[in-house]
Amino acid sequence: MQRPTTYGQSPPLHHPVPQHVSTVPQLRSPPPPVGQSYDGSPYQPQPQQQQQQQQQQQHPGGGNMFGQYGNFMNDPTTQLASQLGQSAIRSGQEYLEQNILKGRFRGWELKPYFNVTNSYVVNKLFLVLFPWRHKPWSRKTAAGRDGWYLPPRDDVNSPDMYIPVMSFVTYIFLRTLIAGLRGEFEPELFGYTATMASIIMFLEILGLKLGCYLLSISNESQLLDLVAYSGYKFVGVIVTIGIAEIVNGGKGTGGWAGWMVFLYTFLANSLFLMRSLKYVLLPENNSDNRGPMQPMQTDTRAKRNQRTQFLFFYSYVVQLLLMWILTRP
């Protein structure tokens, strides 16, 4: 008995669904070697095109690393301002070289004021502390050049900047040293002492310049000469503080010993200034105006008397007050 043949439908097939989806990385061809040269093939990009493509990929904002703000320097207004700034800087440099660096302002030259020797320093310190028997006080002029004074190394009466600067620094260190020996040292003491001494010198120079202006006293080297002479007081101040500390056993500049030393150094400094500043504040009549340091002529006897009174007031009254302030603890 034959089984009847039947054609039925097969059951549906079920394909497996992946549980973890993986992303296939995009493969790129490696870059050509560095030493590879362009062979002219139309399918090979030229070196310049490769660089441009890399820059565009790194900076998509139109090939400029600053993007849309990169065109700021291309603005005409910005270029004009840049040119004006460069022109101003160039003009300033030319003016500096022509007028200052070439020594047009002779009164501001500091080099001659530091032209000293060891013998000059010793003799000058002796003159500041013992001016009683010194003669003459007039400055020496260069041979054949009236009005041109000799540098300090050749003339002990010439003002210098070496002794005032070194005395100023020594005063600061001496003050801090004494404070350290007393157990009162603080780092701020350096700045306080330097500031106080600088303010005193500034006010002194300001008063001198005001007096010279009111009395019509002027010459090209006057300012630096006044700065130098105002710094010699620190020599007497240092001697007063040092001797007083030794004699009084570290009790300061008080007592009879401190006042005796202070009185001597004050009188010595006052006489030194009175004689030395005579050629600046009391110039002689001289018809020869050659040279950069030629003082101004004296007009009348009344004006000379006014200058003498001003010199006496500065050398004794002002110096007494300033030296007393500097020697106080």
C-alpha cells in the first residue's frame, strides 16, 4: 500500500540575532614615507597640497589657527596702528641715542663722579672729618680750558659719588647690625632705614633746588654736585653712631660721649659744606663762559648776601636737624 505523497509548508527558519554589536574600525592607508618624492602621478597629491590638507584638518576655520578672529591683523586700522607704534619707538630710540647716550646732557654724566683712587678716598674722608686747616678750597681747572674742572682723582676738592653712595649703604648696614646686637633685628628694618634716609636726602635736594631757583643760581652740573655734597653727612653720622655705641656700651647715641661726638661731626660737616659749596652758590665774577661747568655770574651785592645767608642756613641749621634725625635710634 503506497503512502500518499503530500506537499506541506516547511516551518520558518529563525536566524540568530547577535547580542553584542561590534564596530569595525575604518581602515586608512598609511601615510607615505617622509623621503618620498613626487613622481608626477595624477593620483598622488603634491607635497604642498598635502600640507594644505593637513592644515585644513587641524584648523578647519579657513586655514587660520585663530578661526574667524585670525583676520584681525589684516585689518587696515590695525596695520596703521602697528606702523604708528613702530615709528614712535624708532623715534624714541633715535632721540635717546642722539641726546643722552652721546653725552649731550653733560650735567647728567655720572662717570666723572666715580673717577676716584684709593688716595683720593682717604684724603677726602680726612677732609670731611678734619676740615679746619685745609687750604685752598677752590676747585682746579683743566690746563687751557677755563670752566672745565678736574675729576676727583686729580683734585681733592672735587665732589664725587663714590663716598656718598658707600656711606649711604654703610649707614643702612650699621643700623641693622646694631639692631641685631640688641636682639631687635627684623628683615623690614633694611627697607625702613633705606626709605627714611632716601626721603631725607630727597627733601634736602628739593629744598636746595628751590633755594637755587629763587636766588637765580644755575649751572649744568649743579644737581649732581648737590647730590654728592648732601651725601657726605653720612660719614659723620656713621662715626657718631659707631663711637657712641662703643663708649656707651650699646645704649645708643645718648649721653655726654654721644653728644660730644655728634657736635664735632656736625661742625666739621657744616664747615666742609660751607667752604665747598661756595663755588656753586657764591660764584665769582668771570666773563669767560666756556665749558659745561661754568657758574653763573653774580649780579649785585644784595643777591650775594642773600646767597651767603642761604648757604649758612643750609650748612648749619638744616644739617643739624638732618644729622640729629639720622643718628637717633
